[in-house]
Amino acid sequence: MKKVAVIGCGAYMESGYGCPGEWRCLKAAALGDHKFDEASQVVAFIKCECPGRALVPTVGMSMKLSEVKPDKIYLSSCLVNARPGCPYSNADEMANIISKNFGVEVIQGTHDYH
């Protein structure tokens, strides 16, 4: 079973828009649905905090504390598809920065549940 980390949009999580931190990302990972190519174990669920400057150190700390390097890192669907979009960064930039720093494939999106 692959070990994965999911990064969610902190603004969405704290505002209660029904995005990450609840069932959708976790369900998709557990079942291997949508963007997950197989059932996966979520070893970290990371909240991106505005303006995003701490994202790379937070991902690094989550790997250090959990002592698990994920096989893949997923940017949650709410982070990738946010409307209005993030005023500080975009999913492509985030994926490139994370992949470059940790050598882990970054997938944009987690699920298509409504």
C-alpha cells in the first residue's frame, strides 16, 4: 500500500466549506478512487497556511516527525480548484516547489466527489 501525504487549503479547512479534513480526501485515498491509482495510507494531512511561506518547512517537519517519506504527495481538490484562487500561489508552483525540495511526485487534486 502506498503511503501518501495530502496538503489542504487552510482557509477552506477553517471556513467549513466541506473540504479537506473531512471524509472526501480520506475516502478517495482509502478506496483508491479518482486521483489515487490504488488504495493508499494517508500518513500526513498538512494544512497550507496563508501566505504559504511555511509550506515547505511544514511538509519537511511532517516527514521528520512521522518518520515516513510519502510515496506521493497530493494537493487536495479544494486547494487545486479553489474559487477564488489562492492570491499567493497556484497549484503548479506549489507542486514544483514541493517536488523539487523532497524528490516526491506531487499530484494535483484528490477527488471529484461533490
